[in-house]
Amino acid sequence: MGKHEQKLGGDTFAFFPRNPRGGKSKAVSAEDIAALRRFLDENRFGKLVVHGAYTMNICAAKEEIRANSREMLRDDLLRLQALPGNFYNFHPGCHVGQGVETGIVQIAETLADVIREVEAESGAPLQNTVLLETMAGKGSEIGGSFEELKAILDHAESYGGEELRGKLGVCLDTCHIWDAGYDIAADLDGVLRQFDRIIGTEKLCAVHLNDSKNACGSRKDRHEQLGKGTIGADTLKAVVRHPLLQNRPFILETPNDDKGYQAEIQTVREWMFF
Ligand code: FE
Ligand code: FE
Ligand code: ZN
């Protein structure tokens, strides 16, 4: 892990600790983790943005799905205690008819409880920052507005108390906020100021850099290659150069093969530095 991304020109990457469609994750040996840590270190990789399984839904209406999701989250975070200093990002969840309020409470309290359990079981404070991803607001998805994410963070911190401080953040997905109705093409500054006012950009820890196949506000969530979608190259370039977003890991989730990713990484570097 990591060697492939390096070959493509990257210095960060995302990975799924289990099959993204769910299921058990393989046991990882201490030697494997040690080797990965050494590789990342020697090659000056930035922080990684690990992605929770798409099937994980900690605010599912069905008790069984909720319990399984909670267990996935717990198991992921427990394993990642061995890979400190990185980010773990996940989709807040779909309330599936339970209502946004109920969903927000379930997400927040599960997060706080799971983090406490992971700390107790590993005998150490949480070693990675847990990020809520901004969502497109498709179906009953929670996290399609900055206010909803803020409500989760606030409730988690008031429920979990002082110990939870600084352990949660947000991952901004450009395709998702665009699809959710934040017009970054017309007013990137305004959208980021809004984020800052509602959540605080100090909580904005990572960026998923994607173009979109659909119109702003479509609530669709279909990613496109950078510059080939409705957001466009000029806006995405302004995103990677924006002063409020410096020193964040930028992760590509565009539909691409290796050659495509290699070219996109090159493009993003040019946007950033030239
Ligand atoms: Fe995601
Ligand atoms: Fe994403
Ligand atoms: Zn997406």
C-alpha cells in the first residue's frame, strides 16, 4: 500500500480497511503496519484519508444494520490505532425515514460511544481524527448541509464530553457539496466563508477533489474527471489554491484508470504550484 500511489505521483491516498461494500477485514500483522509506516515516513507521504465502508450506516432504521455498522466503525478505528496521525472519513449515514433529528442523535452518540470503547480497548487515546464527509443529500442522506454536520459535531461533543474534543472533523467533497447545492463555481469564497461560519475551517481536515456529472443542487452524487464535469477546471483550480484549504490532503475519487490518475495528479500539482 502506498507504492502504487507513489508511482502515480501521489503523496497521500485513501484506502478502505475492509471491502468498501462491507464485510470482514483481514487481520493485519504488526510487521505489515510497521513496514507501511516506515514506507510512508521515508517517502514523506502526507496524512492518509482512510474511508469507512459505503455500507456502514450508523443511523440505519433497522436495528441489525445499525449494530453491524457500529461494529464496523469500532473495528476500523481499533485497527487504525496502529497507524496514528491520519484521518478516518466516513459517510454520516442515511436516516431511512427516521427523520434527520433522530439520525443526527444516533450518529453523534454512536461516534462518541465507539471512540470511548476504542480508547478503553486499546489503552490509548484515539490516534486518528474521525471525519464526517459532506454529502450530496441524496435520498435520506444526512450531511448534505453544513448545518447538519455541525449538529452532529455539537451533539457528539456535548454527549461525549471533554474527552471528545479535537477528535472529530469534516472531509469536504467538492462533487458532493456542489450536488447538494453549494455553488462553488459562482462563489467559492462565499461557500467556504459559510463553512467557516457554521463549522469552522479549522475542522476542515481533508478534501475529496472531484468534478460532477450533474448540475449544482441535483443531489445526485456522480463523480466526473477533473475539468470534464459541471464544476469545471477553473473552479477546481481555485479550490486547490484557496488559502483556507492549504496543507490539507486532496484525494481524487474521479472515474479513472491509472494513466488518468497519473495525469490528474500532475494537473493538480500544476494548479497548486504554478
Ligand atoms: Fe465518500
Ligand atoms: Fe467523497
Ligand atoms: Zn460521492
